[in-house]
Amino acid sequence: MNPRYSVAQVLSDTGPILLDFDGPVCAVFATLADSAVAAELRRVIEDQGVEIPAHIRAVDDPLEVLRFSATIGTPSLVVRVENALCRAELAAVDGATPTPYAREVIVAAHEAGRPIAIVSNNSAPAIERYLASHRLTRYITTTVGRAYADPSLMKPNPAPIHRAALAVDASSTRCVLVGDSTSDIEGGRAAEVRTIGFANKPGKRTLLLRAGADAITDGTDGMAELARALHRELPN
């Protein structure tokens, strides 16, 4: 299964770059395991007397536990889970591992005159903390993080992607979203932005293509090529 377009073709048709955070920029839970965070969020829910179904007990993704909390119908519980997740993300980003060539992509895009927005299901304070500690803040036009205590607005909902496009002063059709999850690609399609799937784990390439990614960048080599493609746009 092959993408419809090359990365270079997608870049040639677009301007501003919208980057997902966990994956294309860094591995958020590199030193604080996401499974441990998910378990902590389940404890927050159980402390309120809520029985957790088996499929939620089995997940390692904290965002899925947050989504579940919103189905219970108790807004105060969603706030408790949201706050616990925000605290965990702030702790996690201190040990987050930078994605190889992510910095080169960001700097090259900036130098090529392409506005860059981070649009993520992670919390904005955690994203901004990471960007500051890695000296990336000045390259980023805007950060659109997770809507507070309202997981219905997380990707694949197109709302945060529309917000990012508005912040970089561009129509959605002029933007390209780089993301490593099907929710990125599905949200991008719903927002009418072009999408480049970052296949950073085995099996992701097929999943991202099935979700409708316009192009694929495969792992470290793919990110390096994305950086080189942006460097080729720089004036001599």
C-alpha cells in the first residue's frame, strides 16, 4: 500500500506546518511510562466509586482513560482526571526524548518562512515546558493543546486543527499536518488540511495510509528527508 503523494509533493502544495507533539517532536513518556500514568488515572476514577470496565483496565494510553472519564456523566470527575494527567505530563516532559531530526525540521521550516504550530492532545503547559527547555519556543508560532476537561474536543475532532490554522493566519487547505496517529490523520482530513503520516513504529505505515494520509515519512530516515526537503527551500 503506497501513499498518493510524496512528501515533496505535499510540501510543494502547502505552507504552514502543523506538528503533532508526542511522536513527531518527542516521546513524551520515555522515562515516565504511559501505562503507569494510565493506572494512576484509573485510581482517580476508582476513588470516586466508579467501576472501570475491562477494556479500559487494559489500555496503556492515558488519553483513553481521560476519554472514558467523560462518559460517566460527572464533570467534577473529568476535572480530577484532567488535573492528574496534566501533572503527569508536566513531569513526563522533563524526561521526554527528542525525536531524531525533529529540531532540524522545525528550524528548517522556520527559516524557510513556514509558520509552525504545535497541535496536540497533550496539555499546552507540558508542550510549552518542553519547547522552552529545548530552546524551540522562538520557532513556534502557536501551541494548541488539549481543551481542558473536554476530551470530546481532542483529535480526531478537527476543532484544534482549525484553531491552529487560524493562529498561523492560513486557510486549512494551505496547511499540512504531520502526525503519527490515526486520530491526527482523521482529524486532518476532517479539517481539510493535507496530512503526512509519521510511521515511527512497525505497522503504523499501513494504519496511517488506511486513515487517509496523503504522504508518509518513515521513521528516522523519513524525518531526516523531511528536514532536507525543507532545507532545499532555503535561499542560497
